[in-house]
Amino acid sequence: MEFNCEVLDHDVPKEEPVTFHFLAKFYPENAEEELVQEITQHLFFLQVKKQILDENIFCPPEASVLLASYAVQAKFGDYDPSVHKRGFLAKEELLPERVVNLYQMTPEMWEERITAWYAEHRGRTRDEAEMEYLKIAQDTEMYGVNYFTIRNKKGTELLLGVDALGLHIYDPNNKLTPKISFPWNEIRNISYSDKEFTIKPLDKKIDVFKFNSSKLRVNKLILQLCIGNHDLFMRRRKADSLEVQQMKAQAREEKARKQMERQRLAREKQLREEAERSRDELERRLLQLKEEAQLASDALMRSEETADLLAEKAQITEEEAKLLAQKAAEAEQEMQRIKATAIRTEEEKRLMEQKVLETEMLALKMAEESERRAKEADQLKQDLQESRDSERRAKQKLLEITTKTSYTPITNTTTLPAELPSFTIISDGLSFDFKDTDMKRLSMEIEKEKVEYMEKSKHLQEQLNELKTEIESLKMKERETSLDILHNENMDRGSNKQNTIKKLTLQSTKSRVAFFEEL
């Protein structure tokens, strides 16, 4: 849209209501470095996500699942099995339709694989998850590329790709791998007349090269994209302006403040969880002590009952012993009486002697029984004494348990420090004076950072390969699109966006211009 024209003066449908989509025109080369404000990052994330879901940006299936997991983290926060139950992603649009149709997998199977990665993102905030999404998306081949149909001087139909790194020439049937690339630092000037575009290389010894666009009305858009991307490319490789430095400093301070707030909340949550665990442990211990006290009380009651029974039995045994002793005495008296009575006849004497013998044996048995009863009475007295000792020990244990269960109620709230240390970042103004000779050194530093980034993403690539292998058996080959086939061929060759462009720019600008004109 032109700012100096009214909205309806543009080429828009003359109907009401008119729907406008406000999108970023120029894509950042490094989203993490260039998207300073959180709201800018969020809106750009929504734009890139929609382009991937609408398949305007090709994304391989395994990367689509990973991106979906970060999108879920950004929307739902940390994974909680009690909240995020099976089917919670049923109404979410997370994967391109092309990816869903390519595999014999149900929505539940896709959700399971997305959730598995989603659970690994615990602790990431919304802006961190969105930034991870963008860092992966910016490495896809079609990210930030605007395609236009052109023809070279031989009339060969080609595709012109304009992005943050430069101009790229593609085969019309392959939007993933450029045939030639011209970085912005090799281009001095771009202009057009009618449908013809003229590109002037930075090296004045090299002839200009030209191409024709397919439609006159897109020429202005191509020129705007070239000028804007070229300007941003050069600006990125210079010192930040004072305004940008201030914005980045404010962003750092805001990020630090939010980090401190997250740490404070995490600390409060941890203290609250520890207090709840301590409360639960004390309640469990109290319940255990109550159970022990009840058991001790029951044992004491049983001991008392046993003691009463033993005392009663001892009394009965003692009475029986007395009765037997009395009978033994009576038997002895009867024996003495019988001995004193003389029976004159031998038969009576014999009978009397036999009766005396029987009486003596009975008296002996009575004496033995009395002695046994006396011993049993002594044993019962000893058992009674032991029972009373056991009763005394049970009472002592009950007293100890009652003393231990003195319990102070625990409140659910945890007292936190009244004052937290303040966190302040003082950002001094920095200024850099870059000269033209510094461009080469800066470019080398940027290339070094890219290499370091590739090393860090090695683990990520291993995870993606693992998922790809896992779902490969479910792929329906006949549903592969041309872009899927091209991407697989690139992966087999070990090619990706960065090393492809690097290889293409190893040749001299002159040879690349000649190659373009001969296509």
C-alpha cells in the first residue's frame, strides 16, 4: 500500500467489508538478532506459521512435527498430563495438509508424536517457544523468498527469487534449489524499463545482465523488494544506529526483568510445593502416630483382660489346692482312725490292710495333686506378675506416644522474603565506526557464527532423522509432491540452504552472469 494514497484508490475489491492482511514485507536474516520487540516477534511468528500451514513455505514432515510442538508450547504453556489429555489437539491446525495426507496416520498418532516433543519443551515461555519456531523455519529453503517468473535474453523461462541474502535464479519446477545466486554485496544497482530489468554488478569490469519480467505490474514490487532487502543486508553489516541500540537495550532490560519475575515465581512455586509436601508428610506422620497409639491402647486393654483372667484362674487354683489339702488331711485322719481300729479276724485284718493300702495310695495321689496344684498356683502368680509388668510397659509406651503427638497446625501459605534483590541493567551508549575494509572481517565473523549454529543444531537434526525413520514405513510414496521428492534428493546429497548458496557463490560473478545468460 502507498501511504500517500487513500485505501480505496489501491487495486482492491470495491465491496464492503474490505479485508486487509498486514504482513511483514522483508524477512529477517536472523530472527533472534533482528526481532527486538516481543510483539513484533509474535506477529511475525503468526505470519510464518500461517505460510507453512498454507504450504507457501515448504516444510518437511519431520520438521513440521517439531514446529507444531513449539506452536503448542507457545499456546498452552508447559505440558501437564492431568490437563492436556488425549484429544486436546483435535481442533488445532498444526500440520500442513500435504504432510497429513502423505502418511497413513490417524490424528491420534500425529498428536502422540507432537505431544512427545511438546513435553520436552517444559520451562519455555511463549516468546522463547516462538523464537525456536522461527529459528527452525528460517533454515527452510523457501523461507522469505518471493518468486517471480522471468526470462533471460535467450527467452528461457526461469524463476527469480528475492530474499534477505540476494537474488536467486531457479528452475520453474524446482523452488528449493537455486541454479545461480547473486548476494546483495555483489550488486551495485538495479533498475527496470518497461518489462526489462538491468542488474549492475559491484565490479564495474563485469558487464550488466538483464532479464524480462512476465508482468509489468509486478516490476515495481520486484524493485521495492530488491531495494529494501539490499538496504537491510548492508545495514545488518554495519553498527546499529543509536535508536536500534536503545531498542535492544530496552529489550534486554525487559527480558532480564521477565527472567527475574519468572525466577521469583518459580521460587515461590517451589517453596509452596515444599510446604505442601512437608504438610502432607506431617499429616501422614500424625496419622501413623495415631494408629500406633490405637494399637498400643488395644494391646493395653488386652493385657488388662489377660491379667484379670490369670488372677481369677490363680484364685480358683489356690482354692482347689486348699480343698485338696483339706481332703488329704481328712484322708490321713481316716487312715489313723482305721489303724486304731483293730479287726480281730484275719479276713477283716486283710480287708482292713487292703483298705489301708488303698487309702495310703489315695493319700499319696492327693498329696501329689496338691503339690502339682501348688506349683500351678505359683506359676499363675508368676504369669500374673509378668502380665502386670507388661501392662505397666504398655502404659509407659502410650504415655510416650501421647507426648510425641503434640502437633502444631500448618498453614498452606509459605512466608517468602519480604524483599527480593532488585535487578537493574545499566546500558552505556556504544558507538562503532565501521569502515569499508571491515566488511570482509564482519562477513567472516557472521560465517563463523553460522558454523557454530550448525554445530548446535546437530542434536536437533538427529532427532528429526529419528522421527523420519520412525514414520517412513507409513509413508504413501504415490502421494509425494514434486517438492517432497526434490527435498529428499537434497537430503540424500547432504545439501541444505546454507551450503547450497555457499557453493553457488564460490564461482566468480562474471562466470555466474555468463551461466545465467546461457540458461
